[in-house]
Amino acid sequence: MARTSLLARSPFAPSFWRSPVRGTRFTALLGVVLLGGITLLFVTGLLSYAAYNPNLAAVNDKTPDKGILGFYLFDWPTDPPWLYRLTQGVHVTLGVTLIPVLLAKLWSVVPKLFTLPPARSLTHALERLSLLLLVGGALFEFTTGVLNIQLDYVFPGSFYPLHFYGAWVFFAAFLAHAILRTPTALRNLRRMRAPSQEGGEHGKPGEGATRVARDEPDELAAPEPADPTVSRRGAFGLVGGASLLLFATTAGRSFDGPLRRTALLAPHGGAEPGSGPGGFQINKTAAYAGISTAETDEEAWRLVVTGRTGTIRLTRTALRAMPQHSSALPIACVEGWSTSDQWWRGVRLRDLAALVGHEDAPDVFVESLQRRGAFRHAALRSNQVADPRSLLALDVNGEELTPDHGHPARVIVPGAPGVLNTKWVTRLSFGGVK
């Protein structure tokens, strides 16, 4: 008897869940929003992965043994030059904006996680398993994503494979769930438009809703609802308001001008970091990368360029004696932040390739003085090398590069993720990508 009484007061008892806000139509609207939003998140995530050109070289691929999951890879274009800024800005901003919707959706269906018996049939067991993968995958993907954009790498292992494989597990479960539940969700949304089937202001079913319930019981509605503290309309307003607030305090870091100051939740939002030609965002400082002035001064530093006809070594003076070109390009990173267009000036990559016997620009392997951390080496495709805006930059915004921005020389390529715009470059191997 005591055991039965204890079970009746536990989350496994339907009477434990008493919120009058829960219901299939409330959940259906949240589900439709997530259906579109998460699909766009997945697509922009795949585009971000493709932007790294992971099948070009091992150093670009942070997701080993991807197998058939790499089927979508293609040569990442250089036009438009703001392409990665757009796709990754959408990915990160949308992901943050959807957090209240995701949490509300999980809250609306949490009673189903406690239904007994755990499995009524093999089909029901598979459905419950897919639901666990969906909930677990969603929490994992959103949590690691938020930690990454906050530059807080507390999770074990590299973010890239964790987020990549987690995305595939989550999206597979999400797709299966969407296929099973979308017809029901759309049917419930159509019923929301019918006045005779509307619930009351506080979520209590009206006469029409009772009639519908007799035909098809609302499996998410509380059997013994408590007195309402907020209406369903108010709950939607709360979720929407929270999403708008997160959007307003995140999106600005993907834009220029005053909007950047609204990105209060973004590490690279707010005011510009300092003033002058070098007063724009960075992730990695020279001190972090272990770069010393002794190895970057005019006497010590040399750029080693290798190619078809051999190897040459160039000083900064020799590089400045070559034809100089300018490009106005942004920097955009996987964390979703980006800079406005900066004016870069230096030597075209394709001109350096020509110095070592490559009339047609080949792929290039870029090496940095950086001694630790990811992406101290990177590979660029031939289309990126051939673009006339792709530079080995020596100056930015009219002045010599600062140490934190890559002095004595850095790569800048239109449309490429920020980590492929290697700083503190020491060697360029044309045609030497492995």
C-alpha cells in the first residue's frame, strides 16, 4: 500500500503533472518551429564543415573516419567573400535563438519520458529509444555549441568531432521523430484555427475541445490540471520573448556598426577591442601561440616557399619589393563572430606560386610559427590560391600587421573560415598538400 502511494506521488504517475498549459497543440506549434529551425541548423552546419575542405588534407579534417558522412563535400568557393560569415552567423545565431523553444518543447513532453510501462511493444520500445536519442542529442549539441561560442572548452576531446558526430546522431533521431509526428502536429495546428475547438484563455479545454478529446484524447494534457498561473498564449509569449532577447544579444556580432554593441552575450560582441588599424577581433594572441619577437624581427624571419622548381627564402623586404595588392575582406570564425571588412595589403598567393614554377595556381600547404593548438598548419585549394584577392598580407588598414594579427605575415582568403587564414606564416608549400 505504501509503495502504491509513493508511486502515485512520483513523476511516473500521470497526476504528478498538473500544468494546464501542456497539450498536443502547444507542443505541436513548438515542434513546427523546431522542424524548420533545426533543419536549417543542420544544413548550415554541413556547410561549415565543407568550408574547411576536410578531404583536401589531414590537417584540415578534425573528424577522422567520417566515412559516408562526408558525401556532401565540395570545393569551397571564394565568392561571395562573405559566404562563411553568412552561413556560420546564421548557424550560431539561430542555434542560440532556438534554445528557449527547445527547452519549452522538452518541458511540454517530459511526462511521456516517465510513462509506464517503459515499453508496451517492440515498436513502442524503438520509439522510446529514438526519443531518448533525440532529447540527449539535442541537449548535447546545444550545450557543446554554446560552450564553443563562449570559448569555454570544458568538454573532453575536440569540439569538431564531438559536435559533428553528435549532430548526425541527433538529426537522425530528429528526422525519425519528425516523420512520425509531423502529420499529428499539423493536424493539431489546423484545429487551433477553429474557434469551436479553442481552449480557454488559461489553457482549460472548452466545450469544442472536449468533443475533440472524445475522438482523440490529448495524451499530453494533464488529467487533473491545477489552477492556471499563465495562459497558453502567455507561455508562447514568454518563449518568443526569450528567443527575441537571445537573438538581440547575439546576432550583432555578425554585423558591422552599432548592431555589434548589442551582442552582449558574445565574446566578440560589444565595442571594438581597442582602436587604430589593428583594433578588431582576434581569438588567438601571439602570446598564446608562443610567438616571440626574436623569431619575427626583420633579421630572423624568412618565408620559405617551395614548389615545382625548388625552394626560395624571402625576407619581408623582398616581399615588399614584389607587386603589392589590396583586398577588403572580413574574418569569420566557427564561433559565429566576424569582423567588418578590413583592408589587407600584401603579395598575391598566386604570384608566390609563380615564383616556384607554378603557372597555374596549385593547392598550398601553409605552416605557422605557432607551436601549440589546432590549425597551426592548414591547406588551401587551388581555387583559393588562384583568387586575386587571396594574399600573404603584410599590412592591414594602412599599417604593418600587429603581432596578434599575424606579424610578420598572414594568409587572408575570401570566404574561408578564420582558422584557415593562418597567422605568423613561415612556409608555403605549393603543390605539397598531403
